[in-house]
Amino acid sequence: MIKETIVVEGKDDITNIKSAIDCELIATNGLAFGKDLIERLKEIDKRCGIIIFTDPDFAGKK
């Protein structure tokens, strides 16, 4: 089990990672995230750290 929470862009990313790794995951849904998610991620980062996986597209680079 990975102690950090992994942040990905979408539901397919969650499915793919869950099939290989036992961990906590959060999807940003591409660019459709707001202040609430940012605040949640800050709290998670303080508690256990985060790992961010993005796709090499516009949303992932932003």
C-alpha cells in the first residue's frame, strides 16, 4: 500500500491504477476542479502527502 494519495485526471485513470496498486485515489476530472478540491488536496498533503499523475495533454500540462 502506498501511503500517499494519488491524484489523477479521470475515472479511467483511477480504474487503471487501482488494478495495479492498493492506494487512495482522487480524480480532478481534467480542468473541472475548483477551490474545494484544492483545499481538500492541501489537507491530504499535510496528512499523508500526494503524488500527481497527469496526462500529456492540455489539461495535464495545466
